[in-house]
Amino acid sequence: MKHPHHRINAIWIALLAATAITAWLGEHAGAQGLGTGAAVLVLALAAAKGCLIILDYMELHRAPALWRRMLLGWLAAVVLLVLVVTLWPR
């Protein structure tokens, strides 16, 4: 039987790794010409991190479906709004 903290520790490590990748992209993506692709990747990482936090750290995976839908829907709306603003032609 796995120790109950293994999952939360694995999620914490995944969050740290995603944060490190995001920070690296923020520092180096512009210099390497990865502009739009890097922005999309950063937003995808932010969405994944948000899902992990909402479902596991806030423990909404056990909550009523309405709460999960509301919070995950809010996260999706914010990420999509930022994506649209990022990709909108100037």
C-alpha cells in the first residue's frame, strides 16, 4: 500500500518542475525566438498547475461536481481570455 502522502508529494514536485520551466521560458524564450509558442506553453502549464491545485490541494476532487465545474470553468475562462489577449493581432 502506498503512503497517502506520495501523491501529494508527486504533485508538489510536478508543480515545482512546471514553475521552473515557466521561469526558464520567461527568461530565455524571447532570446530564442519562441514567442507565441512559449506563451501558449506557459499558459498550458498555468492551466495544468491550476487544475492540480484546485483538485488536489483544495481537495475538490471529493467535492460536489458543481464546485469542481465552477472552479475549473473559472480557470478555463481566465486562461482562454489571457490566450486570446496574447494572440490578438496588434
